[in-house]
Amino acid sequence: MIIAKESVVTMHYTLKNEAGEVLDTSAGREPLVYLHGVGGLISGLEKELEGKQANDKLNAVIPPEEAYGSRRDDLLRIVSKEGFQGEEALVEGMRVQLETDRGPAVAVVSGIEGENVTLDLNHPLADVTLHFEVEVLNVREAEAEEIAHGHVHGEGGHQH
């Protein structure tokens, strides 16, 4: 069976950046299981997987516009240091969770100047060209309930 909309795909993957550093991998862990065609993966990778089948291996290079987009300056927020509670000292590069009008979000502290803290809400992989090595292990038809819920159930199924 080939990968098409509403098929359930089981795959191993390794994600690297342009410099060849491993950013994420399923090696040594459970494979990734996802429902194809419902936005569970970045669009560029879904496009590359379309039409593939079990035992296929592929290397896909995904530009930022088909992955996590470009960095946007409007996703930088300057807030007062007073708003942070907790014992942990604020340092550049640390991740913090904050409430936004669209629910909780993770930001990176990108600058600290006096009482002003700059938070970066861009995705950590914005502007990054992604290099995926993928091995398709299995492809099956999704069950009606999985399609209705928009994600895989049961064996190895978890949302991303």
C-alpha cells in the first residue's frame, strides 16, 4: 500500500540541520506513527512521503517555508523581569512557558537588558532547512475512528 491521505504510516527518521548535527531521531526508540494528510507532519515532509511504501528509504531536504517558516520579528516580546517567578535565574537561551491569547506557548529568552527581557516566540527551527533521513516501516489504512479524531490510536500512536 502506498502513502496517501488517511493512511497510517510507521517510520523511523533522523532529522539534521545544514551542518549535519542531529536535531531529533527515532533511532533507538519507538518508530513514529502518524496519520498522513491531516497536518501531523510538516507539509514538506508529507509531500516527500506521498506515494512511498513500506521499506522505502528517502532523504528529504525541506526548506523553511515547507517546515517551520521564517523567523518573524513580530514574535519577539519585551517584558519586565518582574513578571518572572521562581528561584531560577534568568539567562539567555533558557526556555520559559508563558500564557498568550492563544494558550500556553514556549519562548526562548533571547536578551536581558536591565529590567527588560526579550522573549522569542519563533519556533526553534524557524529559518532552518531540515534534512530528513526516513525509513518507511509500514503503511496501513486508517480506521474510521482515527480519521474522525485526526490521529492514530492504539499501537505506537501518539500525537505530535
